[in-house]
Amino acid sequence: MPLPKIVNSKHLAYAKKELKLINSFYKVIDTKKTISFTTIKKQRDAFVLLAKNSQQFQSEVFKNTLKKVISIYNKSQPLKSDVDLHVEDKAYLKHLKQYVKYNSTKEILLLEKYAKIQGFSPAYQKAETLFNETIDILFNGTINKQSIFSDSLYEVIFELNMYMLHFKDSKKHKSLGANQNTNTNETRNPNSYIVIDSFDNNSSSSQTETERLTEVKKETATPDQNKEAKQTPTVTPVNNTTETDTPNKENVTKQETSVTQIEVVEPKEVKPQPTQEPKKTSIPAELRKLGITSMNDTPEANNEVFKITGDIAEFLGKIERKPKGSVSMTLDAEQGAGKTRFVFQMLDTFAAHGYRCLFPSLEEHPDSNLFIEKRDEYINPAHRHLIHNIGELRNGFATLQQLIPFYDVVFIDSWGKLVELNRKLDFDRDLRKAFDGKLFVVIFQRTSDGKMRGGSRSAFDADLVCRIEKADDYRDTYAYFNKNRYQDTPLNQLKYNIYSKTLLKEETTDITGIDFEKDQINTKKDYILL
């Protein structure tokens, strides 16, 4: 069994260059306030050249860093002047620092070792050495689990472990230690296995792998022998028979060899085990009064889910309608990031599938031009009747409490305005646990340091925590999840573009505006600044 090909060698090579370049750029901005035009040009040349050759393999940090480098270069290019380096994008700096902190060439070296043997059947000792090396480095803290390579390393550990288990108990012993392309005309009885002395824990380790394979090949059984094996429980190996010869029963003789026997294992009929009835647990009445139940009393997981379709549905996941309590989602972003526009898109999606929606719009009054323009842009007239909005809660939160039972989904803009009406309001107690079968989507403002205003506890209680990454160009702004209990897709793969109303696919960096010949970019050499 050859090791499966799970490492993209081309991707790995680019990742190695990418890591060096990003570390180089971080070192420059971390230690210098002013950089020369020559330095930033070398940086720009190196990033652009790698971007040109690695369109399919770029990480998000690389794409963002490329934009920063080009932007810095463009500022200094007209006068070829030094640049006073000051990166104001705090979100980018945070991601950059995490990338540099949690990623190193150690992970890449391990993946390179696996890449050299994938697709082949290496010797057991070689696979075991790499397995132990990866385990040691991954679990002793040398490599952080937040590394972009950690998932690949865990996969390497899994595949090496499966390979070693298969190696010890392989039915296709000729493939052990050989290239996956080894040709053979021999077939093997699928119900038989070969016991090889050299794999026994008590055997001598002085015998080389080549000697073991030679002996195994010499004594390999032929198809006719396998037919014979079906009739008798044990047969002795054939005496030096070539692969093209067809042995007769008379030619079968005893011989000393490292292959001790070919043993036939008859398949056994597996009788179905009767399903055991769960034992009924008797819970004292005084405990039941306190709300105690047995897990045997818990029903199957077949609660109704919100049945919506489209990109927003894929982004949100399969959200259930809880029989007890409700599902809550927080949405936070800085000013002007498009929170309300995203809410209007969700309103349209849920209403399109027949769900009654309530929208207390406490930030933008429903009679305002801003609100009406968003309604006309995002809400289909065919189902506007299912969306009810309110701009003022005359009796404070009590008014909202009276309205909620009549709706399926409640969108609140914003939590800050709601708390102004009732300072004692609790997100979990008064919304999530106070009503059954609802979905609450609540907008939070974001503070200057990037935190949810008044929402740290709410984010802890919420089932879904959604944030919006504001871009310089509003068309690039996207929503993503920090937490989603109803999503099977890895959250780092989920990004919803608010402008295009679609899930983002893997993008390539646009460098079409750069003239390689005019800008004198050296396309024959990668500039790596260490």
C-alpha cells in the first residue's frame, strides 16, 4: 500500500518562499520607521514576482501584504524617496503578527520529507522515523496548533500511522518496501495472509530489507496454489517456481524458508447482535421536580431547522428551531462596514422562504430615506408583507416582549439602543432563553479597539458570532464567523461578500497593472530579504 499523495509539492515550494518574504517584510516594518526606496523596491519586486508565479497558492496574509507593499512602493516611486513607514490597519497587523509568530520552516521541512515518500511504499523504519519526528515536534510545543500547516501535519501523522499498521499485516507483501509502480503477474488469495519471520518481534534485525524481499519473492505462491489452498487448511511453499510456470501437485515439496506458511482464514458468519433496549432509569420524584432527566429520556436529534437556500443559507448553516429556548446570532463591525445591508439581505432570504420576520430598526427609522432605499434595493416586493418593522418601542423592552411570539426570526438594530431602554437587559436571559423556537440576529457596534460594545458576555452566550471585515473598497467587505455551532464547514473557509451577495471563492492577486519590463523587475531571481 503506497502512502497517499496528500502534500502538494508545488504549493509547498511557494509556501516556503511566501513565509520567507512575509517574515522579511515584518522584520522591516517592525524595526524601522523609515525605509529606503531601494529596500521597498526589492520587497515589491520579490512579492510581485512570487504573486505572478503562485496565483493559485496564495494565503490571505500574502495577498494583503502584497497590497501593502505595492501601496508603499507607489507612494515613494515618483520621487524615489525614503518612506516613513506607518501601517494603520490594525486588523492586518494583528493577522501579520500571528502569521509570523505561529508559522516557521520546521513545518515545511516535515511536509517536504513526507512529499518525497508519498506515492511510494517506503521501508517501515523510514515511515516510523518520520512519524515519531512529526509527533515529537507537533506535541512538544515546537509547532503551534495555530500554524497554517498544522492540519496537514495531523494528516501526515494519520496516514503514516495507517501505513505502518497496514505494513505489519499486509496481504500484498510484495509491495512492501517497493515502488508503487512495481509490476507483478501474481495474484493472491484474498482470504489468505503471509506470516513473515522478519516482521516477528522476536526475529533477528540483522537481515536487510532487500534480503527479506528477495526471500518473499522467491517463495511467492501462484494462482493454482491459491486454488489448492482453498481445499486444504495449510500448504507448503512451492520449490523455486518461476512466475510463468504452472506447478503440478506432485512438484509441491517442503522447503526451509523465511515464509513459514500460507494460512487460510475462512470467513466467519457474523451474526447480528440483538439491539439492547435502553435500561430505564428510575429517577426519584424529588429530583425530577428539580428538572433532572435521564439521557434515555432525551429524544432523537430531529428538531426542525430553518429551511432556506442560497449563499446566505450555506453561510449560516443548518440552524435549528429549538423546542426549548432560541438560537441567537450576534453581528458586529465598525461603523460603515455594511451591517444593516447584510441584515436586509438576510431578511429577504428568510421572508422568501415564508418565515415571518420582525425588524426593530432603532438606528435607522423605517420612515427614513436610508431605510426605504435599502428596502427597495434588497427586499423583493413579493414577500415584503412577511417583514414587519418598528422604529420606536413605546413601552421599552416590554413592547418587544409582546411582539416576539408572533414571529419566527427577529432582527434587532441595535443592542446598544435596546439597552438604553433597559439597563438591566440581559442578552441570554431576556432573549435567548425567554422565547422558544426563534432566531435572534442582533447588531452590535464595535469599539475603537475592535471589541463588541457591551457584547463580550453576549458573544459568549450566542450560538453564532458573526463579524464584518471592512475593506478600503466597500466592494471587498465581507462577513465571517468567529463562532458557529451550526456549521460543518471550517469557519476560515466561509466568507460572505456583502456587495456581491455571494460566498467568496479563492481569489488570486491582481497584478495585471504592473509592467515587468518597464519597472525593471528581475524575473530570473527571487529577492529574499533576510
